[in-house]
Amino acid sequence: MPENVASSSSPTAAVELKSGSITLPILKILSPQLEVVTTQLEDKLGKAPEFFRNAPIILDLGDLPEAEKDALDFALLLQTVHRLSLAPVGMRGGSVKQQQAAQAEKLAILAEVRSESPAQEARPQAKRPIPPPRQPLASTKVIDQPVRSGQKIYAAGGDLIVMAQVSPGAEIMADGNIHVYGPLKGRALAGVQGNLEARIFCTDLQAQLIAIGGHYRTSEDEDASLRGRLVQIHLKDDALVVTPV
């Protein structure tokens, strides 16, 4: 009998292709004036350079006025983004010419997110009884152990509760609220899918960066007198506010 009888069996799977959910920052371009875009982008990135260094991003040109889209030099925009240590992986919106330039640079072209047109919204609707609001189904992820430097934890679709320290260099994210019952020394991002009502609660705020719905602030902006105290962070007038609880 031959010694090697395993050759007839099915090979062990070496590849798996499956769907998943990954949260990426979106860089919305609101002006075709590249000089203005560059200046404002440098200012924003300068507040948290390490957080955005080599970060994969989506370029969104969907809010540029139709008549001004081709006024933006997409090749120069890409050069600028790369120079600022960002890593664009896809784009949405823009003109046909800009999308062709993006494809030439191996960027994925993503579908635009469009809202219902004003004409459709203005169309009269027959009155119907309003059903009682449903409570959304939200999950809560609980972490009982310290979050170490380099770790990333994401609570998709709900809140995140961490019962220990979040170390410098660690990153915690949630679609909903974040609660940290220990020193928060890393990065905390709540409402990452755009929920501006999300909040961050922690017992000792020493974070490198905090963010809610894309609005962020760094440790340089924090009040040292709030350290070691229970605080909450929320959005007010498009700015993050830290208050004792």
C-alpha cells in the first residue's frame, strides 16, 4: 500500500472570501480650490497627526457643485493627499473624467449616497395613521479586560462598555455610546456611523483623541482639572464639550 494516501482528500482551505463591515474615514471635498482645501486639511490633520498617518480614506466629491467639479485637478488632489500621509482607497462622486483618473490610480469607485429629490418630497401624501415608534435593536459590547496598545475594538450597531484601562495607542470605536470605567488613555470614537447624539463617558479622561460623529479633539485641548473625575463628552454647536457628571 502506498504511504502517501492523503493526496486524494480535499485540500485545506487557504482562501476565504466573505462580506464584512469596515469603518473608514471619509474626506469630503467641498471646494474646487485646491489651495483652500490643502490649507484646511493641513490644519485639521495637524491636530492629530499620528491618528491619521497612513490612514485609509474615501475621497468624496459628491458635494461639489456640478458646474465646478472639473475645476478640481484630481491628480493634484491625490498628490496632496498622499503628501499628507493619507492613503486613499476609493472615491465617490465627481465627474466621469475624475472617476477615470481615480480608476487609473487603482481606486475603487463607490456608489453615491443620494437623498430623495425635493420634487418627490414636496408631492402631497395621503394621511395615514402614524404607528408608534419602534425602539431600535442595539447590541452592547462589554470588554472586561484592559485594552492594550495597538488593539482596536469596534462595537457595531450599539454601545461599547470597557471595564478597565484603555492604554495609549489603543483604539475603541462604537456606533453608539462609549463607557470606560478606568483611565482612558488611547483613542475613543463614538457615533462612528454619523450618530451626533452619541456620548462618551469615562472615569479618568487622559485620551490621545476623542471623537463623536467625525468631530474630534486631541489631548492638547483637554482640561487637566478634569482628570480622575467622571465626565461625559457630547456635541454642542459642532464642537465637543467635556463636562463633569
